[in-house]
Amino acid sequence: MDTFLNYLDKGGIIFSFLAFLSLIAITIIIYKYLEIFVFRSLDFSKILNELDNGINLNDLKDKIIEKSSNSKKSFLKKILKILEKNKSKDYSEQEINRLVENEFRKIQLFMPSLEIIAQVSPLIGLLGTVIGMIDSFNELELGGSLVDPSILAGGIWTALLTTAMGLIVAIPALVSHYFFEKKIQNLYNNLDSLIKKFSMMK
């Protein structure tokens, strides 16, 4: 803790801002993980496997859908309700697409923010380094030949600290963003396959 406070003091306002961004990124990562894998889980791979094994729609409702989590159950019931209305194919597709878009719009919440943090953090860290180097060379110019090398080295060390912090913030944010994006795309593809199977079975 003391080491971090020392870094905070040495790094200045840019280091503090990057530390604040890291807290935001960590909060978003935890929130998105819980949302995608727990609270709003839309993993329908088990249901797809059951359909591939030949289970009929009525058995699917009784044995699988009713035993699913509340988020899955509610979502699937809405889709089946649309399909059971026996409306035109275009109407059913439009209603289902609207339902799916609304659901995945919620899942995509905060994903752009995580991407922005991943892209901007290294640039902010680099800005801190440039400013620190400018200050160091300014000290060198003012001191002339009498400048203390330790002061110059300390200024460079402080400058590079912000670049390191920028990368520390950006790398986990970027990896998490791609991981969540890939997972969301897989969920969408599975759901699309599931809807097509439902349409064929109704």
C-alpha cells in the first residue's frame, strides 16, 4: 500500500487519473462477467443439444425450459409465445428480432466504455511520460552543468511510471473486452440457431 501511495505521489495527476480508470475498468469487468455468466445468462447450448438429439417441443418446454434459470425461461417463453401466435412469417421474424435486439442491447451495456478505456489508457500514460520528460529536460537546462544526475534520473523514472500504469490498465481491459465480445457473439449465434429450430418445429 505504501508503495502504491508513493507511486501515486510520484506519478502526479495523470497517474491518479489512470488509477481511477483502472477502478472503473475492474468494476465493468466484474459486472459484465456476473451479467453474462450469472444474472443474464443466455447460454442455450444445452437446449440446442437436446434438439439435435430429437426431443420434441412439448418435452423441451416441460423438461428443459421450466428448469432453466429465470432469465432464460422468461426469454424463451417470449420467443415461443410469438411463434405460437401463428402470425405471418415476416411478423414473427420482426417481433423475435426486436426481442433479441433489446436483450443483446442490454448485454452490450458498458462494452464500449471498456473498449475506450483499453484504447485511451496507453495514450494517457504516454502523455504523462512526455510531460515528465519535458520537465526533466527543463531541469537539465536550468541547472546547466551543475544539475544533479539523481534529479534527472528521478524525473525520467516518474515519467516512465505513467506509461507503465497506462499499459497495466489497458491490457486487462482489452483482453476482457475481446473475451466478452467473443462470448456475446457465440451466445447470439446459438440463439439464432435455436430460433431457427423452433420455427421449424412449431
